[in-house]
Amino acid sequence: MKVNKKYDIKKTDKKTLKKWFEILTLGRLIDERAPNYLKQALGWSYHAPCAGHDAIQLAIGQVFQAGHDHLFPYYRDMITCLSAGMSAEELILNGLSKANDPSSGGRHMSNHFAKPEIHIHNVSSCTGNHTQHAAGLARAVKYYKKEAVVISSQGESSVSEGYCYESINGASKEKLPVIFVFQDNGYGISVPKRDQTANEKISDNFRGFANLRIIQCDGKDVFDSMNAMAEAKKHALEKSEPVIVDADCVRIGSHSNSDKHELYRDEKEIAEAKAQDPLPRFRKQLLESEKFTEKELKDIEESAKKILMEAHKSAVASPNPDPASIYDFVLPEAYAAIEEVQTEGEEIKFIDALNSTLKEEFRYNPDTFIWGQDMANKDKGGIFNVSKGMQQEFGIERVFNGPIAEDYILGTANGFSRLDKKIRVVVEGAEFADYFWPAMEQLIECSHDYWRSNGKFAPNVVIRIASGGYIGGGLYHSQNIEGSLSPIPGIRIVVPAFADDAAGLLRTAMRSEGPTVYLEPKALYNAKQAMSFVPEGYEVPFGKARVRREGNDLSIITYGNTVHHSLAAAERLEKEGYSVEVLDLRSISPLDEEAILQTVAKTNRALVVHEDKVFAGFGGEIVSLINEKGFELLDAPVLRIGSTFTPVGFNRILEKEILPNEDKVYEGCKKVLSY
């Protein structure tokens, strides 16, 4: 399919050509000045020069409609962002990590340019993974029928990442209006392209994908780049299909200011790279067209120098970030849930509480969506039927299956939620918690999006994960993961143990801004002991533990499956004359420190019980809290009960030996009580 050549030196008017030359000239001046800030100890400690990518970056920014389209630049996209609407001062503010840097307020690495106000999105250093967010946002653009495109830009080497393939596969399957730009300069830092892919053109790796347009262009030529990007946008809008623009660029300098390209490029190669510089090439074209005189171009160059100096003075004088601000924007304010406990009424199963609450919240907020693996197909609603009946009621556009690609499931949720703050996305992060690890890259993204953007964006995503054992599942079906997730700031983690808490915590999570990891102990889905009455519209606040059994002699602090083992052990001990209190944490992060210290103050003895491994498990954090803030309250050392330091085995005999149970909790209680 040919590209319509709308732009050439003859067809393009002088006003437009002048604007392009102004952008390219100013961009080059900033690019060349950036390393000097580091030499002067002013900042810009990471700078990836864009010289050699000038033409394609100009074109990306020119086809992007600020505030309408959406742009995900990568760390080399300085001219892209200048062309898209950012000012020289804003770029320098980012380079110097100043407080009023529109990208992140100095929180994110320099050379990571963004301005969410005009839809230039904040992108992380995890190179290329913003393709996931771009695909997710394009899904939202398509669903809400916006006449806009999403542009994702990256270097050719990051295309080797699996999540990039997931994104293009998903976008082609869903026919999404997203443009993937590959700026191919032949190197991934010092790694040549031949070590990345067998194809000379990396876009050829995607030739077999349906519903995908591929446009290859000379990214060093302004007109070829403009024609390619204009055609890509036209196709994405008219056909609602993804487009790859594969732009052949050249890296004139080193990868960054921490790289020495002389160590892996000889003098001849470096000289050839400089000879392909797009800026003098474009300048020559302007002169040869006789639309500009030498004086006119020099006047533009002098004007650019003045703009740069004014931007420099203003940016250098701008304030630095306040150290006290580090705690700002870790998480948005949660929904102000009000818990009104009622215990009388018909009891329902844990799984039915989840299913009914999901449906209620989908009716409450029509901008709510759910997707994941094995989510909805005819009468089946998820591998455990938690989403049963949802697609029938709310339709396939709001309830649907994702591919078996955990990264893509969560990454597109992040992107989808960017279109509007009213949107809420629920995903099954994996069919079992053990399979969640491929999505960890995207969980990390979700965790620091709000902080990294200085409060400008938080993904409103609830990540449901079936967790834990006691089902005879073995490896990849019975592990716990909260011990690995809890050290990550910027996410909430909840673990209900009863049907009422399952409903209340899910409702609060779905009405809150920011990401919540919702761990579901799958052994409790249909368990009789987890059944309870669920009041209509029931809500449970984050970070609020619940005393499930009152006592005076010992406190068991627990959550999830082991709440029930603890309650059973407490009843057993009551027959022996002991009064044991059971505190159900419900929320891992935030943690109800006050409730933990209150119960320890009441009984003066504590046993921490959880299903996960004792070694490096979350229980260690609870013990540390008690030792630091409640040591003088104790009459005995705090003991922990949990799994052995092994994987969870498949054979039920092995599983029983590994996981905690009523007997192990009982023995632990006796040990603390007898101290």
C-alpha cells in the first residue's frame, strides 16, 4: 500500500517550512547544550541525544494534535515533545529536575519528557513498555468513539521486549487506532541491531499480523517522515487499525552521556553518521528551493539562540523540589467507606459476594470494565465463575477475555484508565497468583505512576488475584505472593476472609482512585466457614482491621485463609480455659497499626499467623511493628506461624505438611501462653 505524498519542498508553504526549521534548530541547540548542564553540576545527568532522529521526531509532533490525540514518547524524544507543543523552558526544567518540571516535578529521570495536560504522557524508564499503555488507551479511544489516535514511540531495540509483541498482537487483534513508531538508529546502547533480530527492518518481524499497516520511511528526511506519519494517522483514524512506522535514523553521537561510542564504533562509521545529519540536509533543501535566503535562515537560527537563552535563565532560576514533598502523591485518597456491621440475615458464599458486588458496581458506574484470562465465554464466567453472568448483562465491550498475556492484561488496564478519571477497570491479573509474575513490570508501573507524574495520573485499576493453597494445586496454583508485593509503595493490598469483607473491600476498591491488589483466598470461594450475611451496599475501609473474636489472654493477628484456622484454634483453647482474641487484618497495605497495638495492649501476648512462608513473610513486618512500638506491652516473645520455606507441593500429604493449619496454630498458641 503506497503512501500518499502530501508533503514535498514544492507543495509545502513557506510558513510551514519556517516553523519546521525553527523547531529543528531550537531542538538541536537544546540537544547540544544539555551535556553542559552536567559539566556545570546543574543537572541533566542523563541525556540521550536526539541528533540524527530529528526528521521523524518533528513529524511525530506535527501530526499529534495536542489535547486531542495521545502521545507516549521515549527518552530520546526531545524534538518530538518540542514539536508536539512543549516549550524550550519546559524541556530544560525536566533536564534540570526542577520542581515545576511539567513531566514529574523532578521525580523522574531527566530526558523523560511529558506534559499530561496536553496528552503527552509520562513514560517510565522500562524501555518500550509504554506500548502496553498506548494499546490500552487506544482501546478506550475506540470504545468512547473519540476521533483521535494514540502514538507510541520507541527505539528499535526495545521492540525485542515481549510486552511490545503483546501490544502489537493485541492492537491488531482488536483493530485499535494506535501508531507504533520505531526509531531505528541501528544500536541498543552498544548492541548492534544484528544482535537483536534476524531481519534488517525490524518491522518485517510483524508482516504476518492481520489488520496491521506497516510503513517504512527515511527518518532522516523531513518530507518522507511527514508523509509517513500523516499517512499513518489517516489510516489509523479511517480504518481503526494499528500502524507501524519504521523510521530509518542515525545516531550521530553516543547513546547517552554515560556512553562512549568510540569504544564500539570506528572513526569511519562515526564520520558516516555525521554525514547523514538531517538538520543540514533540510537546511540545504530550503536554500535550494529558493523559498529562503541564507539571511532568513540565519535570522531563524539567531532567534532560536535567544529563545534558548531566555529558557535557560528562567529554568536555572526555578526552584528545586522540596524534600518534604516526597510523601506527596504516593497514593490518591481512597473512597471514604463507612462500615456498618450487621450480622443478622441470610448468609451467602464468598464467591457469590464477589459476583453480586461486581454486578452492583457495574450498574452503579457505567464506566466500569473487567477483563482477563478465561473471563467470559457463553455460560462460563472465569475459571472460578466469579464473573458468571456479567457478560450477558453488561455486554462484551465491558466484560471480555484478554489474551494469555498477563503483562498485556494489566498494561492495557493502566492505559485504558488514562482517558478519563471516571473510568474504573477490574482485571484478573492472572488465573492463579503464581502466574502473576509476568505482570510485575506493569504492577510496578501502576505503583509509581501517581508519584512519578507528581499527582497528574493514577491508574484506577483493581487487580483481582486468586491466591493461596488448600486446594491440592501444587506449583503455580497454590502459592502466596503478598510478601513480595507488600514492599512496593503506591499500591493497596487487601485480603478478605469472609463474604461480607469480600463485598465491602471490593466495593471500596472499585470506587477508589489508584491501584488496588485484591487477593482472593480461593479455598474460601465456596467454603462454609467463610459464609456471612452481606448488608446491602456494604463498605469496608482500607487499613481497618476487624476483631473477629474477643479475648484477653492472647492475640492472634492474621488474615486470609488462616483467619479460620485461628478461629478454630481459639475455640479449642476456650475449652481449656484460655481466652484468645483473633484480629483479622483484612488490609495488608495500608496496615492498621493501631488495631495491632491495641490488641497486644489488651492481651500482652501475640501470635502472628499467615499462610505464606514464615521466612521473609509479611508476618515479620508485624512482629517488627510490635517490637518497635509495643515491646513494653509484651509478657512473651511474639511467635510466627506460617508455611515452611519450600514451594507448596501437589500431593495432599505434602501440602498438609507445608501449609499452616488449626493444629499448628493451636500449638503456637500453647507455646506463647506457656511462656
